[in-house]
Amino acid sequence: MLPWRSVLENVRLPLEIRTSSPSKTAHYSPVELLELVGLQGRQNAMPHELSGGMRQRVAIARALVCKPDIILMDEPFGALDEITRDKLNGEVLRIWQETGATIIFVTHSISEAVRLGERVLVLRANPGRIERIVDIDLPRRATADDCESQTFMTYVSMLRRLLETC
């Protein structure tokens, strides 16, 4: 986030710098996106007034404003505490369902990959190549209880064993 811009101004930034005409390109309303990510009423806040989780929500809204077909999220919650991270994982699932955008989510957390992924790509360390693709057959609105289910834990164990052999 640009520290001298408000939350709303940070979300609007991609609309201001894109090269195509705003009137000809579909986009979401920045105000509606702030509602979508749970930041209604915080439009005028400055970045230093937000928690880490709130700043991540602003980044998600900014990424969505131009209605992308694909979003790359590279370790977006790595610096957050576990409770905030779990909450934002649920938000990512909700936003994915509401927008229909494809999200490529990079994580080192096995349980996060199982909770969020329809398909998990396990990569070899050196060189970085795909070792295996694992289809995940779980409900996409996994709750904390779902993450403790036997099926969930089976996926986590299998992926851990795969990673240990890579």
C-alpha cells in the first residue's frame, strides 16, 4: 500500500494507472470491494491505521478492482498470526466464490493448501519442478471443524510425506 493514500485511494490505484479507457473496461466499484473484504467504513483510513490483516484485505480489493480472470497470491498471509490467517483464508474462499476469479495461491503451509486448494501442486526443491498434482475433494467452505476431519488430515499427511521425499 502507498502510505500517503487512503484505503479507498489505494484500491482505486489500478484504475488510475491502467492503459485502457476506464469507461470501456469492466471493473468493480472500489467501495463495493471494500464491503466485500469487510472494510466498509474504513475507506478514509490510512495504511498506518490498519492491522496487518486489514492491509492484506486492501491488497485483495486492489487486486480485484479490474475484474481479473486470474489472481496470483504469493504467500499473502505468511507474516500474519494463525487466527488472522485462518480468518483471511475463509475470506479468500468467499471472495473466490463471489467473483469466480481463478486464484493461484502459493504457500508453504500444507493445511492452508488443503483448505484452499482444489488442486495442489507439490514442487521439488532443486530445480523447482512439479513433483505431483493432487486433487483435493473437500467442501470449499471448510470451517475449523472441517479442518480437523479425518479426510482433511489424510490429505495433510499425504502431502507432508510427498514433501519429505522431494
